[in-house]
Amino acid sequence: MAMKAEKIEALITEALPGARVTITDLAGDGDHYAAKVVFDGFKGLPRVKQHQIVYQALEGRMGGELHALALQTSHKESDS
């Protein structure tokens, strides 16, 4: 079963209070998303660790309910 963008955003913002999350459905099928997560708590962490934190927030749904997630993380809005 596909996962709604709102659910992805809710899981991330619940795990990372204050995070600014933007979710885009890439294929219109509810299975392929892009997420941009800006979170002050990422400051000083390598990108890999930032991504691991977001995947942990998804509580094991990657590969099941959520098929694909292109992830962009940053600790500040202007960083890409």
C-alpha cells in the first residue's frame, strides 16, 4: 500500500521537532517521493548521518509502504 505525503511529513516532523519538511510526489503514484528536510540539529553532522536520522524517523517503512525517497537534508535553508 502506498504512503501519503502527509504521513511522511508527519513522521519526520514528529521525530525532528522544528524541522522544515517539503515532500514532492515524483511520479504521482504515492510510491516515489522527494523530501527536503531542513533541521538545525543536523549542524555539524555528515550528510550520511543526517539521512540515517531521517530514515529512522520513518520507522522502517522504507522498502515497504514507502518504495523510494530521494532525500535532501541540510541544517540551514540556503544549503543544498
